[in-house]
Amino acid sequence: MLTGRPKSGYGAGFHRKRALRKAALVFFAVFLIVLIPALFIKWGGSGVSGQKDLRALWESGSFAEVYAETGAMLQETPLDYFLLTSRGFSAYQLASAQINHYDTQTYIDDCIWSLRKAMLSGDTRTRGQLYYVLGKAYYDKGSGYADLAVKYLEKARDSGYGVVDIPQYLGLAYAAVRDYRSSVAAFSLALGGPDSPSDVLLLSIARSYLALEEYESAGAYLIRCVDVSKDSKLIASARLLLGSILAKKGDASGAEAQYLKVLEEEGENADAHYQLGELYDTGGDPIRARAEWRRAVRIDPAHRQARARLNI
């Protein structure tokens, strides 16, 4: 957990990304079901009968079949804007459904390739949607592509495309490139949406404030996260961060209460034991501190910080 300057944790934030992806997937599927029929009406070039077949497949949720059919059609018309965007959108849908990381990245790469190629056509009628999906694909590709996620999500927003999850994805992407001030600004727009803020959003805002070393604001969002969340792992993450803030402020008893609450609610937790050890060591009780670090290593033998403290 945090000692000294907090780490952002965005590069490998798998739990947070998985929760956000699940929340966005249902909305995205509905959006595409509405979008695709409109595109069939507007565009030609892939044949009326072929369009009807693809439309039926899409509306039945057969994204794998849409992906395969568009791949075959693109052999004959490789620059068809409708086919390229349809393949890109279906590839993103399939990526979201994968369990294996390699399979996910394969579909993400094809989504990006298809949509970037579609951009070469010069067709601007649905650029907002294209930028939106492309930005999310770059975000899901990994932290090394977060700058491109920012670029295309901003383009989607500037085009007037007002999908509700753009600010949240922008906040995460800005945090990944360590632009925490822009991250907070984007997250603030997400808070202004019609729905109550999610626990994932509240924790993400708190992490950005931590990176800015604005601990009062971070603590307020962490408390809100604990209050609204029903996810035990996410609550534990929020309590551990809140404990680190209280420890920095010299409130040892408050920090200890947060770490003990994690152990009470979640059971054994290596990070909670490690942080208790740090707290007891700072308080002048090295014996008790070493006992907590040993507990941390028993739970997680690879716990780097606890092993360093024990010189093992």
C-alpha cells in the first residue's frame, strides 16, 4: 500500500477496469443495437441482401457472426466504411466477452485496426461514435496507449457525441498519463451525470486526489466510497488508502481502526498487516511491527514491502 507519495495504481488496475467494463458493456451493446440499423439505412457498398443478413445477426446478438461475415466481405471491398466500422464495433464487443487476456487483446487490436482504416475513407457522418469506440479500445489495450485513449475520447466529446461514460473513461485515461488535474476535472463531469456516482468512480477520484497530494479531498471521496459500496474488495482498498491518509496526518488510532476494520470485514489481508506494521514501527514498537510484517508474508510470500522490512 501507500508509503510516502501514493502511487496511482492505474497501469495494472485490473479490478477497477473489470468493474468499469462490466458497467459499460450493457450500455454499449444497447447503443450499438440502436446505431447499426441506422448505419444500414445510410450506407451502401456492401449489398442490400448482405446488409439485411448482418442486421439480423447483430440484432440477435450474434457478434461473432457479424465479425466473421464482415471479415469475408472486406476481402472484396477492403475500404468499405460500413463494413470496417461494423467489424471494429463487433471486435470490441467480442473483446469485452473474453476471459483470456491474449484473446481480448487480439480483438482489441483488430478493433483498432478496423476503425483506424475506416477513418481513411473521409466519411464524417458517424465520427463521434467511431472516436468513442476507438478511445475505449485504446484504454483497454493498456496504460501505454492511454495518451491515444485521451486523444480519441476528447475527439468524441468535441464532436458533440454525448455518451454518458466518456467523462469516466477520460478520467481514468488522464490518470494513466499522470495528468491528475485533468483526471479530476473529467471525473467531476461524470459526477454530474443523472445516476448516483458508483463506488468505482468515487475510488478513482480519490486516487487522483492522492496523486495530487490533496489528502482532504481524497479522504472525503474514500469515505463516500466505503459508505455506498457493496464490494468487499473495493471497500478494503478504500479503507487501506484512508488509513494511509490518517497515518500521514498523525492520527495513528484512526489509521489503526481502518486497517483492523479491513481484517474484520475481509479476513486476512497482507496489505492491512503490512500497514499495521508500519504504524507500530512509527509508534516505537518494533516487536509488534515485525509480527505484523511476518503475518503479511505468511499471507502473501511475495509481498515485496513486508519482505524488505524483514530483510528476506
